[in-house]
Amino acid sequence: MISELLTGYLSGFQNLLLLIIAWSAAIGAFLQWKRANRAWWIYIHLALVLTPVVDFGTSIQCSMGFSSAVANLCSDYLAKLSLLTLPFVLVGAVLLGFFVIPFLYINKHCAKKVDVPLVNSCAEKAGISVPEVYVFDSQEPKAFTIHKNIFASVGLFDILSEKEQEAVFLHEIGHIILGANWRKFSSVLLKLFSPLAAFAPCQISREETDADAFAVKMQKTSRFINSAKRKIRAYAHTTSLITVREE
């Protein structure tokens, strides 16, 4: 049934032309996003990808030969409304999760909001307002950013020197300044709606490289971010060896 609807839709010259133009432009926007790494190119790409889909949805006629009871529920209005609202429902669900995650993490790991003078000085050096810092109980040296909140483990302060801690916090502030979380959210939308998502570059690697570069720029040396990474990797390696021996 769907194949018949598609065939009928694409038999119209204007519909076929719209599909070719929109998806060609969508490929151009996708390539531009890969080159410039600007999140708004993702939204242009998705708008162009979805334009023929929405147009197809609004052209559907509900004459599929269902039983009379079901046919009574089927109307052009319902079909169009469902197809037009589906992307917004999916985006809304992802967006809700995007904003709820920090609160879930705080509650799950009993993270406590603390004042970290080193983060304050890093934020001042970077020229941004001081982000909120939450510390959670874990000996594994770890730090990450969710929205404009920085999460850090107790082990980060125990294992790294002050300069290495500064490098790590500058790295996380770099994520905030560069809008890494919004870019990641945009990448999730890309995976949901774009057929070209499989050709997208690894966003995590790109964001980590950019954040490292920001820390190096602020400290004017790569020494401390590199030594912090070595210590973090060494801790993870040692922990994995201990776990294997215990097994």
C-alpha cells in the first residue's frame, strides 16, 4: 500500500522535482556541516530532508480499503496531522531528555554542588560566568559537562596536580564555550531523521579535540592536559588489571 502511494506521489512532475531539489540541497547542507561544524547546518539539512516527506504526508488520501469502522477514523486531516506532528513529538522527547539528564545524574550519584576556586579562576580567565560544579564520590579521575554544569569526581582532585586540574577544567569550559552539548543534541536529531547520518563524522572525537585545543590555548602549553590524560589512562589501565586478577 505504501509503495503504491509513493509511486502515485512521484508520478507527479512537481513532486519529483521537489524531491530532487530538496534532497540535493540537503546533501550540500550536510557537507557544509561536516566542513564548518556549525550546528545550524544540521537544522537546514533536516528541514530540507523532511520537506518532501511532509509534502508526501499531506498528499495522502485515506482510501486504503479498511473496514468501515476504521475508515471512519481515517481522514485527510488525521493523516496530515500525524505526519506533520511526528517530527515535533520526537524532537520534544529528545529535548526533554536533554534537559532532564543533569538532574537524574545528580540524584543517582548523590553529586553535591560545591564551590571550586580553581574553576572560578578558569571561568574568569575564559571570560564566562562561573559554571556550577558538582562533585560525586568516585576514585576514578573523571570530569564531564552536561549543559553548563561541570561534574567532577573526588578522584580527580586526589590524583591530578593543580595545573592538571586546571587543564581539565579548562577543557570542560571549552565544551561550554564551543556549545558541545548542543552540537551533540543536534547530532542525535541527525541520527533520528537523516539518511546520511551513517556518513557523519564522530562528533565526540571532534568535540574532545576542540576542547583540548582550548585548554592548550588558555594555558599556552599542552604539557598539563597531556599529563592529565596520561594519569587518567594509567588509572583506568591499573584498575582493569586489578579486576582481571581478581576474576
